[in-house]
Amino acid sequence: MSPFLAYEDKGDAGVDTPSTPLVLVHGHPFDRTMWTPQLEAFSATRRVIAPDLRGYGASPVVPGITLLSDFARDLESLLDDLKVETFVLAGLSMGGQIVMECYARFPGRIRGLVLADTFPAAETPEGKRARGAMADRLLREGMRGYADEVLEKMVAPYANAQVKAHVHRMMTATSPEGAAAALRGRAERPDYRALLTRVTVPTLVVVGADDAYTPVADAESMHTALPDSTLRVIDGAAHMPNLERPGEFNEALGALLARVDG
């Protein structure tokens, strides 16, 4: 049974406009407020839905292990409930991997993809151990120490102070149980590289030029694998260009949406 997800559902272009709904999937360890600049920018012309994933934000916390397939099922169930049949699906970091899992499960509903600051490969043995150790640490210590350590990798050291504060707030507000469950599940993720070669919808691959977690080379590899993709490298941003450089990010996303609508 999927938990009831908290979500933002803004804007409604009305029945007379061809605008495709936009669904935004946040990363770890964040919540739907990560997408505030995109909700504001795009809800004037279309319906925009941004859920809190299971274990994050105001959604229920389910301890243990949350697989990417669990997140994907939750999203499918939410979109069924909201009667959103087809949509553009955008995700950042872990959210991008959830988007790939969604494309594997229900490709017929997806009219365009955005893969932001993410990568498709399965976890390495070393990576599995590291995620397990981090899950243990978060359960033991809570989120603050981790948030302090990684803040200037999530966003660039030179990022706007308000953006930094928002990102830190999201991380420290996240449930350690929810974050740990996602880390353990993400360690078990499949390899999506072959899937990318079969994607038939327009895709935007976007990455911050200074992203240390998912460097530009990862984005270039996905762009090469995808049959119909645009690559956008955003200068002056690290792992969260949608917040660090919302103008540039929204311009790239707007171009994809215009193409899908057209």
C-alpha cells in the first residue's frame, strides 16, 4: 500500500490549452520546496505537481528500506488519484533516478523527461557500503552534522546565502529514518544505462558546471546514450542548479516544455 503523499498542485491551464502537466521529483535529503522557483515560474501556464517523497517533507516516514521502485509506485498512485494521465517528468539527483525507474514502469504516460544532476549506473560495492554506513550514521546522530558537511557540495560555496539557508533547512528538517531508508534502497538500484538508449521522448539533461556529486561527464554520457536529448550545463551552479541559477534552469526547462506542447 502506498503512503499518502503530501504534495503541491499549482496552476491549471484549463481544458482549452494544450499545456502538458509538469511533475517535479525532489532529491535527497530535500522536500518539495526544492522546486519553489519552478512551481512559481510554470504554474502560470500549466498544472505543476511537486510531491514530498515517502520519508521526506510532510509525507509519511516508512522506516527500513525504500527502493526506487517504491518511490515510483507512490508517484504512479498519486498521479492516478489526481487524474493526471500524461505529463513531463523531471527529477534531480535521486529524483532523476526515480524518474528513470518511472520511465521503466510506465513509459506510455511520460511525454518528456528532465534528468538533472543525476546518473544512471548501478551502485558499486564501495558505494553500497558507503550508503549503508551513512544510513547508520544518520539514525545514530541525526541530520545536522551531515547537513553542515555537505552543504557546500549540494550548492556551490559561492551560492546565494538565502539559497544556502533554504537547502540547509530542508536537509536538517528531513527525518533520519526516511533518509536512511532511501539510502539503503538507493544502494540496491538497477543500472538504467540500457534503458536510456530506449527512451523515445524528448529529454533535457541538465547539470551544474561545478557539480562534484554528478559531474558534467556523467551528464554528457547520458546525453550521448539518449536518442533525443538536449544537454545544458549551467555555469555558476553545483548540484542544485534549479535553485542556484533558476533563470537559466527555467529557460532550459521551458524550451523542453514548449517542444512537448508543440
